[in-house]
Amino acid sequence: MKRSSPSPFESKSSIPKFSVLNKQTIGIKGKPSASKSRALEARKNAFLPALKQIGRSAEFVDRRFGEKKQGMTMDEKMLERFRRERMKKKKPSFNLEDDGGDGLTLTHRGRTLDEDNLSDEPLHSDEDDLLPSFFANHQREREDDFAQNGELTKEEVMKQVMAKSKLARFQRQQANSENASLCDDLDASFSEILPALKSLPVNSPLLPTVRKDDDYDSLVKQLAWDKKSKPTDRTGLELAQKEKALSKEAALLEGKRKRMEDTEGDALDEQGDEDDERERSLKLVMSQADHLFSKTLAEGKEAQEAYSQLRALVSTRSVIPVARLFRLKLSSLRARLSKKKKTTKDDLMLFHLIGKLFSTSDRHHIVATPALLLLDHIFQNEVKHQRSLLFLMQTCLSYLKDSKRVMPSFISSLLKLIPQKLDGEPRAITFEEAIKTEELTPEDLNAHLSFLLSECKSIYGAEPFFVETFAPFLPLLPKSLKSSFKNAMSSLWKTRVPLTLYKKKALSLPMLTPDLSHEGTREERETSRLQKALKREQKGAKRELRRDSAFMSQQKLDQRLESDRKYQERLRQVMGTIANDSREPKRPRHKK
């Protein structure tokens, strides 16, 4: 017969994570099923013989005491055996049926309860004579036992504790009886001297003087007899409080029901009235803000007061109606600009107040964002009035100062306004100069444009786009601004780095030389190796113990199942035999 080839499923191979030169690899290829069968066979050979011999013994072991000791006499051996037998018998303490010679007997008033002592006559009740003699006898017995043995057993210690407790109780009873007798004697003598005390006058020096009450004592007595200081019936008070609370709650519910019935029909009317009231208050605040806005166009102290009142309105809850007013004004301005109309001083004041009253650095604001969009629309279209345009550009820079946003239309419009070359010192344009109708002089125009460019440099001087955005302005700048612009651009140029390809770190070649720098000295390496080997061996020993325990448990279970099966089989046989024996034999049929 041709031998079959081994199954590939019976072999198992593992690939090592790292291949090391000249290293002996163990356990890369193996046969788990064959190894398991070999281990099972080895456990059967090692444990099954010992398991079968449990409870069986072919030897006789002499466990008698003193058989092999030649130095003990026969009497000593017998005495020791008798002592051990007595120790095996566990007798309960304080057994009422045990009347052995250990001195434990039931007593009453110092007398034993024997049949001779039990009679119909009452026992002696004079404890003064019995108890001291009992304690004295008991103490004498304890002293004799201690003198003979030299140590006390547990029972003797308990007896001593009980005797001490009885002695203490007897002493307390004696003291109480003495106190009672003294009180009786005092009561008997007091009745004899009472008539003599009654015959004494009130002012007699033999009687104690009575101190008169002062104000404090009278006040204390008055408070003691006051009704408020007397204890009350807490149960009745709690019941009264509960009844009062229930009646109050019922009255509140009734009132609430009536109010709901009265107000249910008027709920819609009240809601409409509230909306009307809210709308009226909103219109009132808007009209007040519009009046203040018109006052800001005036000159002097009146404009400052109107501006401060507007700022106070915005800082309170009235900011929503004020914002709505400004949005309405921006909408009307957009409508006028779409018809090619010029900006007025009201429009300039509107943009100026928006920058002063509202936050312009938000990403989106209900008033500032529409104002910026409208300014961008103004800059994209040509504005002939230079004063208004310069004031609007200055206002726009105040909008962009905190957020540092960039408006391309502003930069292109600024570049168009600059003549061939600027000259003069920077100066800001005021609202009074912006509303004038006459044309600007070249000196004023250069001063205002220089101020706008200096503001641009302070806002965008550190931004990366400053070089490319404001490079066209360099030939047109005055000497005072040109140096600061060049310095800012040169510092930005220094921070710039040319674009390069991403430098990827080169992969290092694997080295076969072991790195022993982090492994310590030779003794430390040897200790680490031994610790690893110990840990590995402990792990393997625990694994083998678990497998041995599982094998023994399985063998014991198999033996129990086998014995149960045999028992059931024998039981069936016996029951079958009993059934056959108890079956009634068939009677023969008689022929007719």
C-alpha cells in the first residue's frame, strides 16, 4: 500500500519579522497537531497510573503511638493513647447532662441542685449570709487549683470572670440597701422634729433667710410663665398648618382658573397690543436717533452733545432701532447714487458716525458691512468733488484699521488721485474742510494724500502683499515717506524664501552591526538575559500547569461519566430482572 503524503494543513510556518544573519531560528516550521498528540500521550503516561491508584494502597502503615519508641513504658504508651482518644472526641462546653468530676454543677444561692437538696421547703433568702461565704469558697477553690496546676484553663478563666461579676453585683446591691435604710431612718426622724419647726417665729435666726427677687429674677419668672415659652402640641400644629396650606392652595387654584377664563378671550388682543407697543417704542427711538443725527451736523457744543447721546443709545438696548435707522439711510443713499447724484454732508456724517458708533472689525455687521460695500461702490465710480472723496477714503481707512482688510477699489482710486509727485507734510482732512465747495489747492491735496499713504503704511506695512501692492507708489512719494516704505519692503524681501521642491529625507541602508550603546555593562546585559529567560520559563511552566489541570479535570469527568453509565446499565438490568420475576405466568388454555 502506498503511503499517503502528509497533509499541508497539519504543518504551520511563521515568517520572522526581522532576518538576522547567523541566528538560529527555532519554531519557524512545526506541526501543531502532532505536537499536541505527543503532549497528550505523555500526560496519559505520567498521570493516568497515579490517577488510577487514588484510594488504593497495598501497604499497612502502623499509626499507633509509641510502638517504635523504646524509651516509653507500657503505661506511658497507654496513657498517651488514652489522651489522644479523648482529644478526638469533641465534647461541647457547659453540657447540662454531663455531671463529671470537673466541678461544673448547677447551683442556686450557693447550693447545688441535687435531688437531695430539692425539696418543697423554700430556700434561704438571706443573701447577706450566703453570698459572702459563696464567694469566699469560690475564691479559695480557684487559689488551690492555681497552686496545684500553675496555669489556668479557659474554663477556669471564665469561672473567674463570672465570680468577679457576681461579686461586683453583690457590692452594688449592698450599697443600695444601705442607702435605702438611711433614707427610711431620716424620714422617721423628720416627722418628730416637724412640729418644733412649725412653732418657730418667722424672723427666727434658726430659719434660713429668703432672698428677695430682683428685676432679673422677676423677669425670668415672667418669661417662664409666658404663654409663648410653653410647649405646644406639635401634632395639632402640623395638622393646622397642613389644613391652612391646603386651603391656601385651593384658593390660589380657583383664582388662577378665574383669571385664565377672564384672559383667555383677550389673549390675542393683548398680543396685538404688545406688538403695537413694541413697534411704537421702536419708532420713538428711531425718531429720537434721527433728531440727534440731524443735530450732529450743527457746529460747536450742540454737535458734541448730540454725538454723546447717540453713543449712549447704542451702548444700551436701543442699539437695534439705531441700527435700523442707519440701514434705512444707507438704502436711501444707494438709491440716490444709482441716479448719479452727488454725496452731501449728511452722507459724509453718516459714514463718519458709523465708524464711531459701531464695530467695523467684525466679519459681518448689520451696519458696517453695508457701509463698506457702499464705499466700494463710490470708489469704483468717478467722484468729481475731491474733498468728499478724500474724507470718504480717510473714513474707509478707519474702518479697515483693526481688521486689516484690503479694498482694491480704494487703492486704485488713491493711485488716480496722486499727481506726478507728492510734496509736503502729511495732514488729515476734517469734516469742516470736506463740506466746503471750493477746490483744493495743490499743497492741501498733497498733504492729505501723504496722510492717506502714511496710514496705509501703518496698516499694511507688515503684510506680505505690501511690496507688490504699493510698489507703484514709490516714485510718487515724498522724501519723508519714501525711506519708511523702502525699509518696510526690504524687511519683507528678506523674509521671503524662493520656492523649492519638497526635500524628502533619504532612506538609510539597514546596518547589520548591532547597537550596543544602550544595553549597559556586561553584568547588566547578563542580568537582563537571565531575567528574560526566567520570565520565559515561568510563562511556559504556567502554561503546562494549566494544560495538566485541564487534562486531569477531563479524565475525572470521563471516569465519573463512565461510572454513571455502568450504574445506569446495571440498574436497567436489575429492573428488567425484577419485572420478569414479577410478571404473572400465563394460564394454560383448557380444551373444550
